[in-house]
Amino acid sequence: MHRLITTLALAALTTAAHAQQPPMRLWYDQPARLFEQSLPIGNGKLGALVYGAPDCDIIHLNDITFWTGKPVDLSVDSTAHQWIPAIREALFNEDYPLADSLQHHVQGHNSQFYEPLGTLRIYDLNEGPTTDYRRELDLDSALCRDRYTRGGVTYRREYFASHPDKVIAVRIKSSTPKAINVRLAIGSLVPHGTKAANKQLTMTGNAVGDPNESIHFCTVLRAASPDGTIEHDDSTLFVRQASELTLYLVNETSFNGYDRHPVKQGAPYLANAMDDAWHLVNYTYDSLRTRHLADYQPIYQRLRLSLNGAQPNTAEPTDSMIRTYGQSSARDKYLETLYFQYGRYMLISCSRTPGAPAELQGLWNDKLWAPWRGNYTININLEENYWPCDVAAMPEMFEPLATFCENLAKTGHRNAWNYYGIREGWSCGHNSDIWAMTNPVGEKNESPTWSNWNMGGAWLMQNVYDHYLYTLDEHYLRQTAYPLMRGASRFMLQWLITNPKNPQELITAPSTSPEAFYINAKGYKGATMYGGTADLAIIRELFTNTLQAARTLGTDKSLRDSLQNALDRLHPYVVGQRGDLNEWYYDWDDEDFHHRHQSHLIGLYPGHQITVSGTPRLAEAAAATLRQKGEQTTGWSTGWRINLWARLHNGTMAYHIYQKLLAYVDPEHTRSQHGGTFPNLFDAHPPFQIDGNFGGVAGVCEMLMQSHDDTIELLPALPQQWADGSINGLKARGGYTVSMAWKNGRITRCELTGVRTGKVTLVYNGMKKTIKVKKNKKTIIE
């Protein structure tokens, strides 16, 4: 049965459920020495990694708009498309070596680099050994803290990054009056200069490259103390005999949009930085802290997960918990919950800047040359970054990706002609950067297996449309999502060609399966083919979603007919001789059967083409593919596989892979290791890539709830280890909010709230029920 209950009773019930989640804190009994031990804070644009050492506290700084380069030159390679017919001819003559070699002519430049901003160092001028050390990151408040005792005085430091006030704030207190004596210095790996003035350090500089052609920045650090003295030399501040010290750090760059020159048309970064700094004189540290909490907590607190029995060992630091994961049920459940909420914390902290979504490391990078350029890798990684955005109740964090896609569509329209000879719609390749680069990469000499891929824009549209399905924001659908989807679909309608092996079918040619090689019947190890399964899965998802969106809006009848006709003709999925899902048009061997990519399973997750109930033969083939690939892989791939096993309703395997994601990785010895988790809970690709963290969050949600076509499945892949628990605030497609409790693997209570009145089919406890949900009214199923 189901019934409506009063708001007051519901509030009491919800509060009780929320209270069951223990405090979410990472903590350590030693300062960080390495990047993978530091603690991240961020306000969506400005970020920091806090090391917390007593003698010299290192704080690495980042700004998500600080990149090398300038707007892309869309006149480059304007005739590269002339090679496409020759590549197709080689392919259909089964001359794969020739096709691979010709692909180099259809490659453009690689992406720009995401740059580190700078490093703030706080030197403690007091001498002597330290004791009683502790540092922590409190996810419930987005506050980082550390403490230590020296010479009988306890020093406490607190750090936060405020979105509303665009500042990183640090407060240092001593237990004994006038005991704080520090030196403050700020520098950078990029070209820069630092000047000290009255209680202020100002650092200016530019990204690596010609200063007349690159992004510039201005960082301002201000120090304040009610009782200490603050002096300076040319580039350093000295604080002496203070009982309390407050530091405020702001930064602005000259980035002024993906299509505007960072110098000739750049933002007034010097004036903007000074304005940011002067804005802060209106607030005390406590008031800034209060404003920070008022901004962060309403988002973070929307979703609470309680796994019954989850309790931390308060005497055991987080890095030790990861090392000994698997030895204590209560502690393991706590760590599993902590990892889940940590991913949500990081997305809130790194995705709030229009046109600059979370990159490969989110926001945090300490290297001049970031791994993989710190770019936007669109053959899985950028999509995976945003899988948890809506389902885990953080829809505000989606705007940076939506606006970035709008930028991609503009450069991608021109590049669709340059590289593919298509004047309709838009496309995007394997990599991008803040300049919305859309060309295929590779510099005309790199492997086609990752360089020659034009499905990035089409795949991103799955994220873009999903955001609508979760929110049912029709204005967003009409103004943002549908125009993007329509453009991506128009390109793909032109890119598809008739299959010469079967004229009834449509396929793509040339085609690659991201970063994977085949071994064909002649023993050739190749990348380029035709009719790749991953291409067709992406196109199926795109066309199906665009059709649905057009029907919702009542528009584009002619386009809808074209899309439906193309869908009906797409080359189908094929099950191979090993019982797995074919990745290639032919049943060729993989060069590496354990390869980290599983792009041909996109139709299972994040797509909806392969389901346990609707396509059981294909679902079993997908499971066979996963079994064939094994369990050892990189971090992001581990995150994806959790979701894939969950879609197959296999909670045992989904949980087992989640455990793999939480396996400890020693940051000093990573070369021989597969993915897992670093001491600070950063996902280990290795090195750090944030997509594994986000894939893990999405995977937990997928284990507990799945939604599609007004059907919500509760506990579809619940592992035995989570037999009892509750979750409050999950979001389901169709505009629903879902809260539920379960015992012995069976739902005991479910609460549904919808943004519109309608009917939803609820699948739970072996039953299927149709429930009527009224707009903004809470419905309880017991």
C-alpha cells in the first residue's frame, strides 16, 4: 500500500534517516609529503591542495581557467576531408594497413595544457619538535583543518574555498597569546613575479608560452591579525607575535571566453583580482565561513547514505583504513560511504565555472605539464565525470558541461567540414581544452586508435539529455539540450554511409574503437575499420534521445522521420563465437582481451539499449565481455565496470569491483599497480584521474536504484554486504526524488516526490506497482 503523510511527520522521518550517516571526515596523523596525500578544497574555479606540514605548510593553487594557448584557428586543415573517400576505399577493399596510414592525413593538433597556478608556503618561524599532529578534511562542511603542538603551544589552522566570495581563506590560531610567527611566500612554476606591499602579496604571470599570446593571472594574498605585526620585504610577508592570523587569497585570469584572445580581448584580470580582494573587507572570517557553509551544505546534504553498522575506528587514520580495507565490516562500510560522499564533495568543489567543466584531475594539478595535458578526454573520461551529477543530487554542477558543449558545437561546426566534408551540424574528437577544440588530434603522426575519432560530441549528448530527464526543465531542453542534440544528430546522419556489404544497413567508416586494437583474420594489428560497435551504440543513443526530445517539444517532424529511418537501418549488435559482444564489425580478436576500454558496452551503460529484461541475449554477451576482460584495470575503467555490472543486476560483481576501486595504491610505487585509491582517496588511474571517483559515486547509485521510461527499480544490484541501510535524496529520471530504507535486502519504506503529477512504475521486493505521484507531494510506500 502507499499513502500520503504530513509534512511534519515526513520531516521527522527524514531527519532521523539523515542522522544515521556518521560524520564524513578524512583524517591523518602525519602531514602530506606527496600530491596523493594532500587534501583538496575548491570553490568551482579556485582550488588548493593542502599539505599541512608544521614547519612549511605547502598549499598548491589552481584556477580552472588557467591554460596554455589561445582560441583555435578554424582555418587549419580546411581540406583534410579530401582523404575520407580514400580511407573508405581502402577499408572496403579490406586494406587495413593502408587505411591506418591514410588516417594520419585527417589528424589535427593536440590540446593545450591545464597549468598549475602557484604555491603558497607558510613557514613556522618557531623552533623545536612537534607533537599531537592531526589534519582532516570534513566533507560535511567542506572545511580542512590541521593542528600540532610545539613548545607547549597548540597551533590550529583551518582552510576553506568559498564559492560566493571567490576566496580561499586560512585562519591560524595559537593556544597561547602572541605565539604565531610565520613567513609567507608565494611562487609558481610558470613565468611570474611576486611583490610585497602593506600586508599583501601580489603575484602576476602568464601561462607557459609567448606572453603576448597566453592567459595571464593575478593572485592576491592578504594577511590580517588583530594583535600581531605584519612586515614585508620585496616578495615576502613576516607575521610576528600574533595570537590569530587570517589569510585571504583570490585569483583572476585574463581568460574571457573560448573564442576571445587572452591578451587582445582578455578579461581585466588585474582589476578583477583587486576587486575580489577589496570585496572581502566587508566581511570577517567568521561571516565568510558562514556564507561558505550556507552555499555548500544545502547541496551536499541533499543526499545521505547509511549502511547499517558503518562506523569509523576513530583511532585509525584514513590512509590506514584504506590499507586494511576488507578486514572490518563496520569500518569497511564507513570507508565505502566516505568514498561515495568524497566524490560528491569533489564535484561540488570543481564544477561551478561556465565553459570550464571538471577536467581529468577535476581542478587539482601540481605539475607544469599535467598528466595527459590535464585536458578534456571525451572518449569516456569527461562523460564519466558527470555521471553522478544528477542522480546524486547535484544538478547545479552540470552548467559548466552544458555551456562547454555549446562552445564545442560552434567550433565543431567548422571542423565538421574541415575534417569530414560535412556542412550540417557539429562534431568533436577525442580531446578538448578550455578553447573548445574539436578537431581530431594526433599531429598527423599518432595512432588512429585514439586520434581519429569523431564521436565525442555525440556521446556528450547522452549527458546533456540525461540532465533534462532528471530535471524535466523544459526551458533547458528547448534552449540548450535540443539544439545541441539536433546539431550532433544532423552531423551523424551525414556521416553514416550505406554498408557496401549489406546495402540495407548504415554504418560508419572510417571507424575506431577508442584506444583498442584488433587482430584481423590475416593477423594484422589495426585500429581503423568500419561499422564499429561503439560508434553505432553512441549513434543509437543520440538518435533515440533526439527523437524523444523532438517529440516532447513537438518540433522537427522531417528530422524525426530521418532519425527513425536511420535507426531502423543501423548495423545490429552481434554476439561473437566466444559468447561476448563483438567490438568490431567482424568477429576479430582483440589485441588485448583485458583492455581497459569497454566502449562497445556503451549501450548497456550509460545507455539503455541493452537490458536484462528487454535484450537478455545481448545482456549475457555483455556479461561475457566483462568476464573476459577480468578484474584488473585502471581507475576510471573500474568505476565504469561497477555501473556495467549493476545494470546487469549483478550486485555481487558490482560490489566486488567497487572493492577493487578502493584498493590501496602506494603513491611512491605506482608503475606496476592497477587502479585503486591513493591515501587521500584520489582515484589512481594511476596517476590520479578524478573520473574513477565520479564513476564510483554513480556506481553506488546504480546499485541502489535505476530509472528509465517512468520505471524506477529499487535495489536492483544490492550486494549482500549492504543488506541493511537507507538512502535519502537520490534523483530518478522523470523528475523524482527517492528516499528509501531496507532490511535484509528488502525495501521497508520508500518515499517519492515528483516535480510533476504522473504515474511511475516501482519495481521492488519482487513486485511491480504503478504509483501515482502528485506534483511536489510526498508519497510513502510501506
